[in-house]
Amino acid sequence: MIALYIDDDVEDLQIFHEALVSIDPAAIFYTASDGYEGFRVLEQIAIVPDFIFLDVNMPRMNGREFLVQIKGKVSFRSIPVIMYSTTSHREEIQDFKKLGAQDFIRKPDSFEDLQEALRKLMNITPRG
């Protein structure tokens, strides 16, 4: 699996990477600190990611702006975008889905909860 995670919080990026690799050791993981950098990464990598995980609140280009722009680009619009944020406002979550987000994961309180959310999203059965 190939994933791009866009978030300006370095600690969140590290934890997410650890959780993803723990459930899929073969995962290829790219990161960006905001939407502008996310587009730069997409244009530089030679392969389209299987998923884009996208934080909402970031400087320069936030998650909403990135989502609107990526769904407007023919070459990238088919990539599933998963919003990944601390928000729990139903209206905001529904708005992201209307804008083209495939799903929404609320940033969990524990590493294990993050692993479980990723497993469910990717239909990966735990090993062991």
C-alpha cells in the first residue's frame, strides 16, 4: 500500500507512520506538511497513492482547500481521501464527504485505536 499523509504536526506524522507500518510492513509512506506540499509530493512521486490521509487544520493550504482542489484535478480525483482530524462536528464531517472525502477518521486517543481504525479502513485482519 502507498499512502500520503498531509499534516503539519510532526508528532502526528510519526505516530501515524508507526501505526500504518505496524499493520502493513510493506507500506510506502509519503508525507507533506500542508496542501501545497501535498501537491508537490503527488507531482514528484512516480506512482499514485492508494490513500491520502488529510488533516483539516494546517497553514497555507488547509485540508478543506486541498480536498476541493484535488477532487477538481482529473489525474488525482480518483485517489481516496480520508480526512484525519480531531473534529467531531457532524456537520463538518458531512461537508467533507460532500466535497469528495471517502471517509473520516477522528484522531484517536491511543496508538491501538489508530491501528484499529486503519485496519477497518483498509480491511486488514490483525496478524497473530
